[in-house]
Amino acid sequence: MKINKKLKLQYLFQNSLFVLLFLLLIALAGFLSNQFIFVKDMTQANRSVITQGSIEVLEQMDGPINLTVFATKDDANNGITFRQGIINFVARYQRTKRDIKVKFINPVEEPKLVQDMGVRVDGEIVVEYNKRTENIVPPFAEQELTNLFVRLSRTNSKPIMYLDGHGEKNLIGLKNYDLGEFGKQLENKGFKFSNPDLTVIDKVPSEGAMLVIASPKVDVTEVEANKILTYLNEGGNLFWLLEDNNLRGLDKVAKYLGLSVSDNKVIDPSSVQFGVSENVAFALAYGEHPITNNFMLRTQYLDAYEIKAKGTFENGWDVSNLIDVAPNGWISSKKDKTEQLKFDSKKDKKGPINIAVALKRKYGEKGQRIVVVGNASFLSNNFITSGGNLDLGVNMTNWLSGNDKLITIQPMPLKDINITIPENSKSFLIAWSVFRSVKYFIPIGLLIYGFWQWYRRRKA
């Protein structure tokens, strides 16, 4: 075919158009990749993405988050890459919330600003959100930074009050049956504690976010019970954990709430297959309520009791059931604990059994909220890490304090997957061979093999 001037121009036009369209396609792909981000994490500990709990926290935060990092400049030649590590770490959060801004300041160059911001160590970060600031010192993981965001988001700064002096499970206690670990988690999320002595003060302080009553061992005095009842009459919030049907002098409070507790505990025979006692009841079904909406974690309870409540016309309580346990279990009617555990259809109540209720009513601007759980051990130091116990307890606390937006699944700490190499020559040689093979030997070997295949085919 003879190529004339017209054909040359046509080829030139086609080629130019192809190049132009190809460049536009690359630009479009770059624009779309910047607007729509998809990350698939293949690591065991999910180190390239943040957990769903952190995502939900970020989605509730309106407005920008500013991170000011006071760190000396990186020196890659000497292995100092702190700033780059912070950029990579924060990028996981920025994929969900784009208005997270990171600014680096060399503390040597800005000593006055370092003093004003209260920075004490190299690498310290000042986090600012909604005109509130807090410092965080490395090393830290996702859970620490997300908890910091939660604290900055918290609008209710009222303290959590807890009843003490009657053998209660203590929010700062260290014993297995205490709630100390739960208390630490609440402190990490911005809550403060107060311990009013009802034997001395005139009434329960109204400036508290809620009053926690965690299964007293001895009876509360009538004077204290009346003060608690007055507190409820005046719109106070209550978090009441019961271990049995002994109300320990708080019968008036239970009557005021229309509350009743089963005479016997829940039996869950399906627990045996998990290697635990039938006295441990599991829950996977939850009521329709802000505390438990979209909550799909399994929780467990030792010696749980059924809880019922009914709203009264005088008090106007709106009652919601929260936790159903033991779908294949029952409430035993047997008083003799040595008797064989067997369901009696004539005397026993078949599961599922509700063991927690939430009550609310209109009172003032914010309203009044109550949560009663027929079990206290699920938040104890022994059980707090079991399944979703911690998440559920935090959700209850957030709802009672009026921080509904912060009700979410809590971010879990990453697994420790560091490799520890034994200190002997054989282990060192094996580790050296593995690491160098992945980094050098295998890539070089593949390159040589590819060149050899190309050369052999060319000669054929």
C-alpha cells in the first residue's frame, strides 16, 4: 500500500488521538484513585486498616482533627523514620476522615511553642478537636489514639458516682470480682469517678452523670436508700448491677422502678460444650435499643438472674428488654443444688431469659435513664475480656451519660506478632538466610532465570 501525504496525516491524527486519550485515561484513573480508596489488608494483625470501632468513632466526629507532631527530622541513613511512620499510621484514619491534618514541628527550632503546648518528649503529638486538646506520647497503637478521639468527642464531663462501703464491686478495685479493669477502660474514654459518702452528705449529688450500685454484700441503710430514692425522684440516672434477688435494703428503689428479680438463677446446659459450668449463660440475642442496636458480639454471665420491669402510670417509665440468655436453658425451681440439673416443664421457666432492662422517661431537657442488669460478674476483672462484655458495658455507660453518639464497638488492640529469634548461632544463621533470601537471593535468582529463558528462546 502506497503511503501518501493524506494517509500520513491520518496516521498522525490517529496516533495523537490515541496518546491523548491514553494520557486522559491515566489522569482519570489517578483522580478516581484519589477520590475512592479501597484497601485490602492481608496482614494477620490488620496493620494496614483501622477496626470498625475506630471507623464508627470517626464517623461521629464533625469538624477537622489537627495533629501537631513535635519531632526531630527523619534521618533515613541512620534508621530514623519516625515522621514517616506517623504519616503512614495516620493515613489509615484519613481514609475514613479526610479532614485529619498532620503538621510537623522540630522542637529544637520552636522551644517557646514546645513549652506553651506542654510537650515534654521528642515525638509527642498534640491532638486538637472541637477546641479541645490532648497530648499523646509514642509508642501508641490504634486503641490509644481512638480512645483519645473518644475523650475529645465526649460532651458530658460529669463524673460517674459509685456507691461504696457495703462490699460492692469497686470500679477501682484489683480483686477478681471487682470492676477495676472496666473502670480503667472508662477512664481511658474520658470518664471521671466520684465516691459520695451517703452517710455524711445530705443527698446524692445532682452533678454526677449517674450512680453505680454494683451488688452490695450487706444491706444499705434506710437513710442511704431514701437518699437514693430522692435522687431518682429528681431525675438522676442509675446503673444497678444485681447478683441475686436480695436487694440489700433497696426494696423501695426496686418498687419505684417496678422491678422484679427471679428467685433462682439461669441454667444454660449449652455452656458445657464450651468447657464451662452450666451456671455460665451466653447471650447472642439483644433487644431493640440504642445500647444494643447492631450489637452482634457474644457475651457471657456467671449466675445470672431474670429481670423484669414495668412502667407505672405514676412514674411514666418506658421499659426495654436488653439481653436474652440461655435460649436452650431455663430458670431452675430446684432449691437443692445437689439435685441433677434437668428441665422440669411444670416448674421451671424455659429460656430465653431476659437479664437486663433499660428504663427512661421524660424529665427536664435531657430525660432520665436507668439500666438494671441481673448480673454483676460480666464486668468483673475475671470476665471483662470475655467476648463483647467490655463493649456492652461501655455502651450502657455511654447511653446513661447521654453520649449516644459514642455507642459503638470498641477498637481491639492489635496482636503482638513480633518475631523473637533465640540467641544462638544456628537460629541466627537460619533467620539470616530467610530474610536475605526474601530480600536478595530470590529476586536475583528470578531475574537470572528470566534472562536465561529469554536467551534460550532467542537462540532457538
